[in-house]
Amino acid sequence: MSQSKPRDSTTDSACHVLKGAIVKVLGTPITISVECNNKVKGRISVEYDHPEKPSQELINKIEQEANLIIKQNLEFKTFKIDKKEAESKYKSNLVNNTYIYDKFPVPESVTELSLVELENWNINCCPAVHLKTTGEIGGIKIGGINHRPAKKELEFRFDIVAAVVSTETTTKPTGRGAPKKTAVVANEPSVEGPSLKDTNVQYLTQKIIKLVLDSKDNEKEQTTLEIEQLLTILKNTSYTNGSQSVIISRK
């Protein structure tokens, strides 16, 4: 992925997650362009050689698949590799039917590539700074799509959110079988360790305090990691609510 403006690490990381979901559902492995310099929203366009835009059901499926990967808290593996070695290795070993290059040209003078990989989900030549794990993203909400059949292009606009409301609904009958109002179930992104009720700031604050009070000397590293993940969710919550927050990471 490539673009001229500075990238936000959370939104850029979200692009990789969403791209994997798009490939899995629609089978479209070539990215045309991305926009990920904003902290709370982004855009990704892919090649799409179909006359009709995808159904809302498919769009919902893409969003669900992306947030499932966030819940799994996969590691973003970033590494440098010789260009010729990478081209040879990944041409025969595609990751989720995806090659290391998209529509973005890599100059002939470049001899070493910076790759980012989500195991069995996405790989890409991308020099940007990424998050450590997918769980740090919080959640992805697809805001809309633009289908440009003449250009064979499909654009996804998405937001970074603290929690995602599932597009799946459940209907329960009354005593005589008549439907009740539809119930919407919230998908709460989670990370390894504590369960995150991402939209409940009070809950997260209490969780952080409990981690500090309960931590032991030999568990400080893990405790610090869990607190940083919780603070990331709090940050995303504040952005979603229109506020700004500054989180000081450990050195």
C-alpha cells in the first residue's frame, strides 16, 4: 500500500484487516488506492470486474469478517526482505490469494522490501508503521461504498470505532408466533487477556485500576501490555465521541 500523505498507524493497520476481508468475500486481491492519514476514518479501493455492486449482505459479511480478525488479536508481522527473494517466495505462496504488490509501482532501484503480514489473512509491501496486533484497532465500521463499473473499481469507506454493532439481527416470536421488534447484538472487539466492554468508559477505567492493584512484580510486563490495550480502546472511544485524548506509551 502506498500514498503520499503521512499515514496513521491505526487506520493503515485497519486497511490491511479490511483488505483481507474483501478478498475473502469478493475475491478481489488487487488494491488500487488507499487513504489512511486520518485517525478515525479511511478508504480503500480495489479492482472489481462486475457490472453490479455487491449486495448489502456481502458488505455486512465483509465487515463481520474484518471484526472477527480484530477479535482474534492477530500479530502484525513486519520485516524486511530482499526484493528478489520476496518476489520469488510469495508468487508461489500467496497469502489469502494476495501477492505482495498491488497497483503501486516499486522502483527498480529498490533492492529490499518492507513487508507486513497477518498470518493467512493479508500480506503487503508497506513501509508504514503498524500496530502490534489487530486487537488494538478497536473495530471497523463500513460507512459506504462507491462502485465505478467503467473503471472496474470498488471503493470502501470505513470508520475506526470502539465497538461495532452487528448487522445480524434476531427475531423472537410472541406466544402466538408473531414477530417482536428486532434485537441488534453488539460485537465487542476483544484482545487476549481481559474482556473489553469497549463503549463503557467506566468499566475500562475500573479494569485498569484493578490490573494495577492486582499486578505482581513478575507480571509487570503482561500487565503493562494489557493496560496499553485498554488505553487504546479508551482513545478510540474518545475519538468516536468527538473528543481528543493523548496517551503516553511506555518507552
